[in-house]
Amino acid sequence: MCGIVGYIGPKEIVSVLLGGLEKLEYRGYDSSGIACVLEKEGCAKLVSVKEKGKLISLKGKLAKTKGVSGHLGIGHTRWATHGAPSTENAHPHGDCTGKFFLVHNGIIENYAELKRELIRKGHRFSSETDTEVAVHLIEEYYNGNVLEAFRKAIRRMNGFFAFVMITAHEPGKLFAFKRSNPLVIGIGAGENFVASDVPALLAHTRRVIYLDDNELAVVEKDKVSVLQLESGKPLRKEISVIKWDTRQAEKEGYPHFMLKEIYEQPHVIETTLKALMKSRRVLFENINASVEKRLKKIQRVHFVSCGTAYHAGLVGGYMVEKCVRLSPRTAVSSEFRYENPAINENDLIILITQSGETADTLAALREGKARGALTLAIVNVVGSTIAREADCVIYTHAGPEIGVASTKAYLAQLMVLALFSVYFGQLRGALPAKRANGFMKDFLKLPSQVREVLKQEKVILRCAQQLYQKRNFLYLGRGFNFPNALEGALKLKEISYAHAHGYPAGEMKHGPIALIDQTQPVICLAPFSCTYEKMISNIEEIRARKGIVISIASRGDGEIQKLSHYVFYVPQTEEMISPILTVIPLQLFAYHIACLNDRDVDQPRNLAKSVTVE
Ligand code: AGP
């Protein structure tokens, strides 16, 4: 939910911290700040500057603040959880003495009781945040040994958090801790870094250490020590090398990350197919023999995720039903985790998540594991918490997705789900080889088919120019394309702030048809399918009431043109994978409606890229 950076080394601290925070603003952007060690005449003093608003506000304040310099410091960009977005609530937070400063990502669940205890002991608080409790607790426990005070304070706190702290008592060190929320250490030459996510490091290093839960790190300019929180035992951690190209995390000339990511989708499908399909066979390197053995016995399948990933789970449910002949259930993580699910070792829980850090999905994973279920995560961010805690992980190869509105990650999720369904169907003997081969052939056509759909952007823009002032939109779909009605509505809602609702088209007569009049735009997903005729009937009903019909149709369908005000065509393909194509016009439509309304497309209001709080 928030972005954290830390640095120690020869470079000028302010520019390193701001450069890192720029790459993490997508994680939250309602306020930001830095703190660093001023080395003067042998004694160390800490200074902090923070500001409400986006990073640009902090930069402006720093330009007017003299004497902020040095070679060790921390930075933070915030998405408010406790305490409104404000300068006082911005991180870093300091203790009463000004000798400790700390940044935090996550939630300290017992902060209220700890705050009361610390106030009784005379501590003075300057913010409403839970974070500030942590730094006063460290101050309270400090008696000459910083690391021990840090450990003792952490053991008093419940919840999920990533911390990085600096102190005037040991001015050559960064102190870091990770539990559930991400934290990665960048290994440089004579310098080291700490960050919430890899893009903040790529300008300096590709060599990283992923901290695991309940691990502490003491980071100096030429040494990194990692130890286990409870035992204090030193741990050996392997260094991973990041293969992402720095430019991948940049906009590459597009006006917004979202548009860039929409246009990356053909490449994402290609990369995913290359990674998971070897000579027409589906190969998941992380599904080992013991997992495969369990998959053969699984009796029930549950898809559990949030938002766009939930819509992918709905599509996955239809795919597994078709290929494996099991009847999966798809649940929203925040419901699943509290419903005391009746599951056991015969259940497979498939968690889908772009960030791998969504709090509700992580909690659902832990619920499932605690009940003996087999947990399989479909994740985009390598080394993320959910990826590391699930019994098995399949990575979507979408690369960093910076736009808050998920596009390429969704397409990659659908691709992985299609591949997994074919693999699972064959494993269970439910999908004949001939049928599986047919699917494989269709998969290989997808990159060029996606490119073909993208060529319609101008047609979609012209339609958006006619409709961008509308405030209510209805999306209808059936079967494999019903979830895309929900996804199209979510895309529009979250970046244009217009109201949009997705419905199974068969439900029209049970209420939504009352909405239809000459002012109401209705987006109808109607590619050739076993329910195509039913969709045409729905479109007729809308026409009869003068509704505005925008259809997503199969290339070659002349009929639908006569019934629609606008038609966006997709190549004909197997119904099961048609959602991979039909969602693209919905993404572009939402994008242009938002741009025409001058919205902040990549960082829409009230949202953040990774929802690591409940
Ligand atoms: C989708 O455009 C939204 N940004 C949001 O619904 C998102 O899909 C949801 O928060 C789940 O995130 P995750 O995939 O990282 O778990």
C-alpha cells in the first residue's frame, strides 16, 4: 500500500531517495517524506522533511529547505490507512528525542493499546498514525543496543508490516524488518538499498535479496546482515538477479502507463506461452510430482481473489468446468476469509493476484492452508508474499504493471488459467488429447489476434468522444464473457469515476431493463458463442427501448452491425478463450472515456496499486 526506500553509500541521499520514490508512487501517493543522517563534526543528527500530496509537493518543499544532505536515509510515499492524508501523518515518523526515524508499510493492529501505554509513560505523539507507535516503542526500549530495542519493539506489535529505520545512535546503518508486506534489499558496490519493490532499485543494481517474513536486516554500505526475529540467529540469504529491463518500468513514450500496458498485451501473451508451453505441451515448472499427485485427487476447486483478479477467477471457473468437468466456486477473498470455509485436503484453492500482496487474498491463502487445502497462487510479482507462501505458484509473465487499473496482468491471468485448465483436464483424463491440441493451436494465434484488436483504437476513441459525458453505463455478457461485463464496468468506474454496472445479460428482464431509455449506453459482449442468439435478443430488447448499443462482436458478423450504434470487432476464436480478446476494447473504451474526462488515469483517486490492508 505504501512505497518505502532506504539508502546507504557514497551518493547524495536526497536524489537517491526521490528517484526511488518516483518509481514507487503507484503504491500510494497521498503524502511522502524523507529522513536522513546529517554528519556534522563527528556527531550524527537526523533531519526529516515531509509533505501532503504527491511527490512533486515534497520535491518543492525540499528545494526550499536548506542543509538536507548526507549519505544515509529513508523515504516513503503513503496511501492512508490510519489518519487522513496530511503532512503530520506522512512518514517518516520520529520519536520524542529525534534520534530515531522510521517508515512503515502495513498495519499495526494493536497500535491503540500500545499508544495508550506509551502516553502513560510520557511519550508525546504528533500524528494519528499507527506507525508512530513503532518508533516511540523503539525509543522506549532503547538502552544502548539499537538492534535489541528494534527486536523487542517488533515483538510487541501485532499485524503485518515492513519497517525501515535509521538512528543517530548508529548512523552507519539501516534497520529493516519484513512481515507480510514486501521488502527487498538491493546489493550495490560500496552501497546498499532497501525498497518495497524492485523498480526503485533498477537504476542502481539488479542484485537483490528478498526478505522473508519475520526477518530483520542490518544494512551497512558494504555489508548486509539478516537475522531471524525470534532467535536472533543470523541467516544466509541468496542473491537474486533481476532480469527486468529498466525501460520496462518506464512509460516508453506512451502518455500513461495504462496505455503502454494495454499495448504490451501481445508480448505478454507471447511471453506467457513461451514460459508455460513447450512443444505444444503445458509445463508448469513449479508443479512438482507431489503437487501433481494431490491435483489428481482434488474433489473441489475454489478460485479466491479480489477486483479484476476476481473476474479472472470467474473466467477460470468456466474454463475448469469445461476442461476438467469439476464445478469450481469463485469467491471474493474478503468473503472467503471470514466464512469459516468447509474445506480440507481434498480442496484446491487457486489464489489469483497481480501484486501478490493483497491482504484479503493473503489471509484467504492462510485460511486455506490452515485447513489442509492445496493452495496454488497465480501471481505476477516474483518473490511476493503470496507467491512464497502458497504450496505452489504459477507466475504470470506480465512484467511490472504500474497503472492502478489492471490490464495486461488480467490478460496474463486469463492465459495462465486457460493453460492450467487444459493441463488439469489432461491430468485428470477429462480432456481428450485431440481437444487439448486444438486449444494449443488456438493459444498460438492469440498474440496476432490481440494485435488485430488493438488496431481498433481509433474506432473506440470516436465512440468514446460521443459518450464520455454519460454518467451511467451498463455492461452485459453471457457464459465465458459474463465476467468481462464485470471487468469492463470496473475498468470504467475506477479510472473515469462514471457509474458502471456489469450484469449477466439473462438478468436484464429481472430488473436492469428498467434502466433502458435513449440516454442509456449498454455495452454488449456478443462474440459468436453458444449463447449468441440470446445476446441478439437482449440487444433487440435494448433497441426497442431506444437504448444506445455498443457491441463487441466477432469479425464477419454483419447482422449485429444493423442492431448496434457502435461495433468493435474481435477475431473469431474458441469461446473459452474469447474473453482474452473481448476485454481489450473494454480496456481502451474505459481509457479514452477517462482521458476525455481529464482523469488521473494511472493514479485514480482513492485507489492504490496494491491493497495490503483490509
Ligand atoms: C483492478 O483494476 C484494480 N486495481 C483492483 O481491483 C485489483 O484488481 C485488486 O485490488 C486485486 O489486486 P491484486 O491482483 O494485486 O491482488
